[in-house]
Amino acid sequence: MVTDSFLDWPFFTDGHRELAAAVSTWAATHLLQGTISEGRESVDAACRQLVRELGKAGWTRHCVPANWEADQGSAHTGESAFDVRALALIRETLARHDALADFAFAMQGLGSGAIALGGSRDLKDRYLPKVATGEAISAFALSEPGAGSDVAALQCRATRTNGGYRLEGEKTWISNGGIADFYCVFARTQPAAQRADGTASAEGISAFVIDAGTAGLSISKRIDTISPHPLATLRFDDCHIPASQRLGPEGHGFKLAMRTLDVFRTSVAAAAVGFAQRALDEALAHSVQRRMFGRTLADFQLTQAALADMASGIDAARLLTYRAAWLRDRGERASMEVAMAKMTATEAAQQVIDRAVQMFGGRGVSHGETVERLYRDIRALRIYEGATEVQKLIIGRNLIQRAAERGP
């Protein structure tokens, strides 16, 4: 449960505070507390059920812009229509209770974000209502075997046909792969141009919505990771789709992908804060109960110092996270602040959880313990939606750009 002092921060409106309290109450009574079986079928079924439950509770409504219904037919481009603070509050709370619930919620937003930001009115009307209610599961298909952080290297091709496109190629590390009802897929519609330094340009990439079950789309491989959730490799073989399934103008897919990530990246930081806070809660409870050498673990100064570092790291990450969300909601330029939040929160959470594991000793690495699960859950957050190293590049580029704008 988020603390009273946290809810009192000036980043939030009364509506945000009410939302945080409501989600916290719901999560405490509805989530699985990490006890779900980790078999493939069990995880897939649980994820589907979680999306339905999150939709029924009204939380997935926050995964689509508040005003998408008011669009008059042109692609909506106002990222501020997303309530990023609400997304972050929900993810922090869900992550404290159950990593799979956080995943299920997050992918509803990331998977449909490109539709909200670049889709036609028809595409928004067809997909977004079902995302908001949890009736349809979405997925974001950008990464490829040879194109992860380097999106410009993607090879999946979308070739013009009479009235549409033919897709050929592969996408991998696709969250919700195999259970999604539709995929937002990014593919090359033009050959990659060469930059002056010889690297490939991201120009010529376009985005499409492809329904599961479309002829030529198949799941070629299911992927298992240390933190179980639905993940797969998609294969496109002579996959034909109408031109009406394209998102935005041809060749604008890279910009659309980056805009989508820029909206939802802040919520990754919030999830990391949620994982870290749960680890601190567990460590605190353990330290006052565990007796050794005639005292409790909490009596030792080394323990107190570790707890101080953990709490300080969490608060620093939280402040950066909600500053970034607040700036996004104000419509201000915030790519650097978002990158700072994502990098700091995920790295701090890894350190906090590692200390919690150390504090638990042998129990900390025992399968089934909460801190052991958190240790596996946090690791991927330092990689997906832009690895830590990518965030540093974003921060550095923005610093240089802003310095140049200010002048000498």
C-alpha cells in the first residue's frame, strides 16, 4: 500500500490519490501474491484471467487516452492525453503485489499505444474499447533477432501489394506472444538508407495492426525466461493485410514506436519502484523477527545501514519517476527526465532487492520466497523498453542538445 506521505506529494491531484487508494485496496484482495504455478499453460491462462479482472475493475481503462472517443477522424498525436501519473501509480501498486498482474496491465497500454497515437478513427474504434475493458489482449512487436536496441537494423519487410501489404520476416521477445488478440507490428516498407557513419537509418519503417489468426502469422517459438510471462517469436510468411491496417503514414513507424515507448517508459520505472518497495517491506519484517547472537537482525548497525540505503534509493527513484510522469502530463519535453527515471529506478531496484536477498540468507535464494521471486522479476526491467545503456545515451544526447539551445 502506498504510504500517506507519498500520496501527499504535490505531483498528484485528489483524483490520483483516490485512484492509488482504490487500486491498493483491490490488489490486496484480488491478486495471487506470486503463488501462481510457473508452468507455461498456467502462466498463459493466468495472464488472460488477469487482463479480464483488470478490465472488470476498471484499471485497464487507463491504458488508452482519456479523449480518444472525441477524435474527429485524424490520427491523434497528443501523448498528454494519456494520464501517465495514473499509469505509474497503478503499475507501482500492482508490482508490489504480483509481477504478472503488473505485466498484464502494462502490455494493454504498450501493446495498443501505437493505435492510440497513430491509428485512424476506424482502428481506434475497433481496438481501443476492447483494450480498455480487458476484452482483447494487445502486443507490441518491435524487436527482432538482430534488432533490439538498434531498431534501425530490423529486417521484417512489408511489401506493397494491390490494396495492401505482404509481410515477411520474424519478430522475437514479443510479450503476450501467443495469447494476444492483435499485434502492433513494425516492419520495413523501404530499404534501409545509410547514414554518414555507415549505419542503417530508421527511416522507411511502418507500423501495422495485425490480428491473431491472420493467415501467414504464426508463433514459431515460445520463450521461457527467469520471470515467467507469455513471450514468443512471431513468424510472418506471405502474410497479407489491407492498407487500412497501417498506423499513420507509411515510413513513420519508427517515430511512432519511439513516441509509444516515451509514454509508457515512465511506468516501467514505477513498476521497479513497486518491486523495490515490496523487497524493503519484506526485509523490514524479516529483520525485526530474525534472531541471531541473542539479538534481532534489526539491532545490528550493518542492517540499519542497509535498510537506510534501500529506503533512500527507493525514494530517489520514486521522485524521479513521478517528476517525469508529471512533466509528461503537463505536455512538456521530458525524454531526458523519463530516461533518468527509467535508468535510476530499475538500477536502484536491482540493488534494493539484492540487499533484501542477502538479508534473508539461505531463504533468500529458496524458490517460493517472495524476495527470490522479486530477484527474478526485476532483472528484465533493466533491459526492456530501452536498456540502461540506451537510457544513458538518451540522457547524454539531450544534455548536449539543451546546452546547444541555451548557447554560450
